[in-house]
Amino acid sequence: MRLATWNVNSLKARLPRVESWLASSSPDVLCLQETKSTDAAFPADRFAALGYESVHHGNGRWNGVAILSRIGLESSRAAFQGEDPAAVAECRIVAATCAGARVVSVYVPNGRAVDSEFYLAKLEWLARLRAELDATCAPGAAVAVCGDFNVAPADLDVFDPAQFAGATHVTGRERDALAAVLGWGLRDVVRELSPDGPGPFSWWDYRGGAFHKGEGMRIDLALLSQPLASRVTSAYVDREERKKGASGDVPSDHAPVVVDMEW
């Protein structure tokens, strides 16, 4: 089973790249973030033509999350438990069961500036994610929480910790909030298979040639419960997808994270 997660930074701008990547990489399940699409405009028919069922949660603003699956998609639910998906201002979480595994696609708030209202909302959102797992997922179940967490778990997940001092994504409170999510019983499988840093990075700023300089962050994560993590055979960032295409098309500023499991 191949599970992947990718912040595509606008499906409207990146749909041909996503379709091409699906064809070449053949994930069984793909979590998407930052689709920037409404549910009505989401190209479910295009994905169906490639053999994927899909569920999307988006209102056309700067968020939007989705799950594509070619191994079944059941019991889908958007938003946190108890929320009305049609009423939430920011569409940041969607879940579905794929071949017996509960898959959750998340787009954690950016936080903008330390101690701002947006930063505090980010910490609260991560706390709600942990509460969501406590309430909806049984210990020992097959669970994958994948997406753009907007948190670099440790200093080796940024190219130069000194350059991020005082900024979001690396503060102790953000890392503690992420650790609480992991504490539910999840494992960061990419880091386990790549214990040395810096990197592998999943995001690079568009500016200043950051990608070519290797100046990135690892903020896109695939967090798996023990029943799934114990089956992992490989886990990596597909850095090639961050490069410009032959026609010069602009890629997302994030690269896909890919996990292969015996299934």
C-alpha cells in the first residue's frame, strides 16, 4: 500500500501536475492540502477517471483538504467532531476509512507570528486534533494522520535553526502541541527511516532560490499508528516533484511525502 500526502498550493493551478504524479507514482491513497477549491469545483470526475474515489472539504478560500483513494473510501467526515462542515470558516480536516485504515488529511494553521491570535489559534487547533483522535479513534487501530502541520518537529527539520529563531513553526509550544498529537500513539515514519538531518525537507520558499540552495523545512508529515508503522518498508519526500516541469510550469512549494507499507 502506498500512502502519500501533498500540499498542492491550489488545485486549479496544479491539477495537471497532480494528475501526472498520480499516474507516475501510483499512490493507493493521497491526502491533499491547500486545494483552495470549493466542494462544487473540486475535480472529483477527473480523479475518478484515474480510478480514485475522493472526498473534499473546502470553501474556496486559502485552505481545503481532500483524500483520494483507489482502495475504497468509506465513512468520510469533514471538520472536527461536533462541527457543521458547512459552517466552519476554515476547512482544515477531513477523514475517511480506506481499506480498513482511518486516514486523516490535515492542514494545520500557519500561526503567522508568535503570540499572535493566529498563533494561539494554531495551538488550540493542534489540541483539538489530539482530542479528535482521543474521541474517534480506538487505541491499536490502523490510523494515519497526514498533511501540512506547519511545525518542524525538531531543529534538524530546518536548514538553519538560527535563521528561524523567534519565528513560528519551530517554537517550543508548537513542538509540544505536535508532540501531544504524536503522544496519542503515532510515529513519524519519515524521520524514523531518515534519522539524520538536516532534512529531508518538504517545503522550500519560492524566493531567493531556496530550493536550489537546499534551504527548506520538514513540515509535511505522515504520522502512523503502530499497526501501520510496523508495516512500513520505505518513507521519503519526493523532492523531484518540487522541480519545474519541462514546460516551465511552477510547482507547489511543497513536495509529496510518500510511505510504502506491506498490506
